[in-house]
Amino acid sequence: MMQSDPQWRAANIYATKSTSKTGLLDETRLFLTTYASLGDLKATHRVLIDGGLPQRSRSTRQTILKKIQERLIRWNPPAWVLADLATFAQDENPAALQAALLIHVPRQDRLLYDVVQQLIVPRWETGATLVLREDVQRYLDDMTPTHPEIGTWTHGTREKLAGNLLSILRDYGLLKGKERKQIVEPVVPAHVVQHLARLLQAEGIAAGELAHHPDWRLWLWDAARAEQALATLGLAG
């Protein structure tokens, strides 16, 4: 049973959450479609641990499930959030789940959220599209005075983190490319727009303020673009 006190987003502390795994898009889709079939999180976990995931090692399957739960479950989301995500996972259009994960995963990883908001979006707004691991490294250097936790990380951790952060954003449709990644505007189906609007409203954001919330920038949208999308759905303030 879902708990009644969701922690809507991560605290303003940078963590090395993204050093171990990248987007896990296929595994997350399998997790959600299995949940849609079983309707129970514990049963879903048991089935995937016992061989439902394709990885041969049980410990690897456990690690993957732990990461998926950290990104989607640990904050105790309302039942409708998981129901929506399960629907997106079953959508023939893969962009639905990608766009939803591009919202949910950064909201549970403040560093990933800020890399999009403070590195990716400003670059996109100037017309630049190339983003490299070195850019993330420079961002970490710049943020160390306000986030001293960065100073406790090893060089190897920082290198792996910089690469994985960009790989996650590529897996979720915000970047493309292997070594040299380019920023691209993600495809966002209307029902995922509606999901984010409902998510923000549930957090207490007033209808008139919805379009101005920074979460829309995770899709590279400004307030005008968000307002237009909300108006199309009849949700504009």
C-alpha cells in the first residue's frame, strides 16, 4: 500500500546517485509493465528478482531494481503517479515514458535536475547544442563553493558521474549521440503534459502559476510554450 506522505522531490543536496547506472530505460519499462500486470509492488519486485529481468546475475538484478525504486518509488508517490507511469510504459510511442522519466528522475536527483536547468537549458537558449563531459566537470567545479559535498568526491567518481549524467539525459530523449552529445528537444505526448500538470497541482502549485514552474524546462520549454500546451488541454490558468 502506498504511504500517504510523498516526498515530492529530492533535497537541495548533490549526491552521486548516477554513478552506478545510466537510464535503464528498458528495465524501467519492464518494471512498470510488470507492475501494471500484477498491481503490486512487492510481487513485481519478486518476479523481476527471480529472473524477470534479463541480466544473468541475481545481484545485478537486485542492483537494477534498487536503482529503479530509488528513482520512482522511494519518494512514496500517490497511486495515480505509478498508474500513469505504467500507462506510459505500455504506450506504443516510446517518447511517452522517456518524457515522463525526464521529469521524475531529475526530481529525485538534485544534481541531475540542476545540470539540466543550469547547464543544458542555458546552452540551448543561446543556440548551442554540443555538451561534453568536460562541461559537466566545469559545472561541478563552479558549484563546489555552494555544494561543498562535491569536494568530498574522488576524481574517478566525478569522471564517471559526468559521463553518466549525460547518458541518462540521452536515454530519456534530451540528448543524442555517443561521445559528442547534442541537445535535442524531446517529444512530449499530450498525456505526459497532463501528468506533469497534475503533479505540480498536487504539490500545491496554483493554476495561474503552472506554466511558470521550472519543471517545464526539463523539456526545454519556456513559460510561453508550457502555457500553450496547457491551454490546448484546457488547463491554462
